[in-house]
Amino acid sequence: MANLISLERVSLVFGTSHVLDDVSLGVLTGDRIGVVGVNGGGKSTLLRVMAGLQEADSGRITKQGGADGIRIGMLSQEDDLDPEWTIREAVLGDLPEHVWAGDPRVRDVLTGLLGGIGAENVGGLDSRVGPKSGGERRRLALARLLVSDPELLLLDEPTNHLDVEGVAWLADHLATKRPRPGNATVAITHDRWFLDAYATMTWEVESGKVSAFEGGYAAYVLAKAERDRLAGVVADRRSNLMRKELAWLRRGPPARTSKPKFRIDAANALIADEPAPRNSVELASFASRRLGKDVLDLEDASVSVGEPPHERRLLDDVTWRLAPGERIGIVGVNGAGKSTLLRALTGEIPLDAGRRKIGKTVAIAHLTQEVRELERFEQWRVIEAIEDVKQWTTLGDKEISASQLATRLGFPGGRQQSRVGDLSGGERRRLQLTRLLLTEPNVLILDEPTNDLDIETLTSLEDVLDGWAGTLVVVSHDRYLLERVADKQLALLGDGKVRELPGGVEEYLRLRAVDIAARAARAASNSRAGAGSNAGPGAGTGAGSGAGSASTAGRPDGIRPAATTSSPAEVREARKSMARIEKQLSRLQDREERLHGDMAEKATDPAALADLNAKLQAVVAEREELELEWLEAAEVVG
């Protein structure tokens, strides 16, 4: 493996702060590096120095091939796209259509990142960049960089504005589609699931230094725990958040901890007597005493936006009952109505139909995405804005001061004296969350709470939520957070319904894949029907309307297959096949769950784990084949 870029004793000072202090490191071909650290710690500066966009005060930076050697591409947090460009110009540049259309890697980028803003048709590609939202422009900038495919790819928070599907796609693309001899990727990220799925190495930027750890986030946590043990400080730091995080990682899916090659036995010994992150039974019991029997119910609730004929129904006849102490995570595609569902729960928007019931003792706290609630405190100091709510509160079974809670959520003593108007976006969200917790709610509703938060703050937030007794509902694209703080996941798939996910986020991604495949099959079928019809102007329209009116009863996920002209006998046979396949899929799901349980028990036995993993892959492959069979049968049924 060759060295693409090397930094030797590089230093950079801003004012009195050593952002980089005598840093020496290198990036080898094939490396996939994740960069972590607190906000403002120098991560973005490190990437800018590597890209040649920021000059260091001292030290030497060497690129393979010299000044005219490797190509370096960087995704910064601010895009530089020309508003007058079309999407085609912004993403594909001057690439001829036959070149990019024939390149599966480029097509994968267009589908994975731009499917929602018109990459699938000429009109979409020829639309202007200017009117696009900030999130869409961010996707365009990322797609432009991935299409250009430089040897050294530097990404500053690439998962910003990506939903769960987008993050999963990006991790897979960087880990499986992009790697080839001669290139490498370095990505700053606070998304811990992405870090585990993508990275072969983790750099921690702290106090001007860069420490390297092999593997992704799980490996990073294990290595830090082992380092603490060897330093002899574990006994004095029993309450350190790293121990709780390590304990949860070891209890979680075994794939998280399968990558590290360093010795982990000592690290496992550290958490042998560590209790679970939270006592769910005790918290649920306490929540029931605080909340009573009834919390929040939506009964036959419907909510629409827009005016006819462009009206969209975001919630369609939804019935959902929240129980005392439930911890719910919600995922869904952008625009599916997740924030609308939260606002319907809190009563902030009226229902078009149905009703909302709320328990007599319910006290709701709602963290919105905009955090406009802080605008009137712009000239206040942080501690003043916090103590304006309350000076003391109870968390779990302990009474703590407002200042102590603020410290746990990332506002140490000095930072508590800062003015609210000077805070960053992430700090404002932390401040508003601190204020909400001090109101001592028994129902906490969080809309994208992880936006702009670094990993250290996220870990602290999760620790606070572990000791909070009440009903929790959280919408997030942070897959790790959903698995960590929620006991159950729900999905909004864009059809106005709320669906439970017994299999968690993995099940959501499978459902979305099936849905997308069904839509593609319908589109292809309708296209064939339109092309092959000579029955006059109304023939194509008739086929389309037939697909739109087909009943979805008895079909998983509300998928509506395309209409066909099959004979009654063929339709009956297809229905039998669908029923048979659904039973087989149910049995496969049970087998998959048992295998996951067996893998958790055998996490420390590499041979057994390898055998179980092979069986799991076979089950997954069989399930995918059955899902395709089901789609084919559904196409016949119409």
C-alpha cells in the first residue's frame, strides 16, 4: 500500500489555540478513515490542511506524485455550486450522456443521492440548482464529488441532510463501490452507525493531537477503554460514560465488535459487572406512577397538507396509543410526515378527522427542529436561560442542579457564561433540551435531537435519557441513537400509515427496498402496456387507472402491484403463491431472529460466529428470492 498523503510535524495556531499541535500522520491507499472529536476541536481544519485549502504554520505535507500528483476532492460544510447550473452541469459536468449512462458507478450515485430531486428524467436533470433546498444542494455537492471520484476523498459531515436510507447507501457505496487500488477516503462524522459501517480506522482529534484507532466506532470505544485500563485510571473513573457505552456495545449486535484485531479480553473484563444502561422495568413502573393509565392516543386520525388537486394526506386514519414509559423511535423518508405526526401528538396542529386523547396528568415537552423558542433569550447568558426554568431537578433517583445538568449536556462552567446569541446550532439545541428537561415533563418528544451534536455530546445525551422516567418519542435519522435510547421503532413509509418495526431499522430498509422494487415493476409494466397498446388514445390511461385502483388488502406494506391482463386461473394460482410465500417469509423471519440471538450468545467464539453468520446470509438470500417471487405473483394478481 502506497502513501497518498503525509503530514509531518504539522502545527497550526488560531489566536492562542493550538488547533493542530505537531501532528504527524498519513493516509494509505485503501484506507477508509473516520474522524471524530468535539465540535470546534479542529477536525474540519485538519481536512482543509490535507486538501491544501489551509496553510499550516509549520511542518511538511507531502502528496504522492508531488504537486501535480493525486487528485484531492473535498466536501465542505458549505457548497460552492453555481445557482445557474443545471443538475446535469452541477453533478455530471461535461461528461457525455453515453459515458455516464453506461457507468454503473455513476448511475448508482444518481440513484442513491438524487432519486428524490429528479435524476430519473431529463427534465429533472435540466432543472436549476438555485431553487433547491439546502439539503438538496448538499446532496448535489456530494454527488458531484463522488462522480468525479478523486484518489483522495475528504468528506466533512457527509451524512448531514441524509435520511436513514441515504446514510446506509453512502456507507455501502464508500465501503464496496468506491474502493480500488490507488484511492482512499477520510470522513468527519458524528454518525456512529455510519462510522462502524464505513471505517477501517478512526482518528480522534483532541487538544491539537490526532490519535489513531483501528476499526470503526466500536473498536474506538474498546481501544479507549483498554487504554484507560493500562493507564491505571479505571478505578477512579467508574462513572465515565465510556464504560456505559462499552457495556452497551458488547450487549448489542455482535457485528459491531467483530472488526477489532487488538486484544479485547481486558476491555470485556472492565464491564463484566457493569449494569444495563437503564433499568427498563423500574423506569416503566415509575413512569406509570407519574402518568397513570392514559398518556396520548390518536384515534382514526387524518392530517392533510396542501389544497386540491395537490392535496397530500400525511396521516391517513391512524390509530396509535402511547403507553406509560414507552420509548419509541420513528424513522421514515423525508416528507413522509414524521414532524407532522409529532405535532399531531402534541396538539399543535388540528386533525382533519379522528380525535386526540390526552391523560389528565400528562406534561409534554417538545424539542422542535427550529429551536425558535430561544429567540427571546439572545442577550441572556446560558446559565441565566437555564435557571429561568428551574434551579434544581430530579433525574432518575437523584436531585441535581441546573448547572450540573447543563454540564452533563455539554456546557461546562466557562461555557455557561456565554451569551445565547453567540451559541452554535448544536449548542442551541443542547440548551433548549436542557430547559425542557428542567420542566420535568413526563412525555418527551424529540424531533431530530442529534442535529449538529458531536459524539461526546450524543453520548452524554443518551446517558441523561437513560435515567429519565417517562414516555419518550424521538424522530431521528441517527440509527445508532434510535437503537440506543428506544425500545421499539415505528416507520412512516409515505402512505399515511404508521407501521411497527419488530426488526428495527433493518426491517425498515427491507420494506423500502421492496416498495421501490414494486414501484419500478409497476412503472415498467405500465410502460410496456402503453407501448404495446393500439386500442386508441384511452388504452394507456385505462391500464394506469387500473393499477391505481387495485385493492391492497392482504398485501404486505400496502404495495399496489401493476395491473395485468392475466386469466382468472392465473390470478388464482398467483394468489396461492403469494399466500405460500408470506408463510415462508414469516418462518424465515423467525429463523433470522433466532440466529441473531445465537450470534449474541456466541459473540466471543469466532468459529461459531462464522458458522452462524454463514447461516444468516443464506437466510437473507432466501428471503430476498422469496420477496422477488412475491412481487412477480403480485404483478399477475394486479
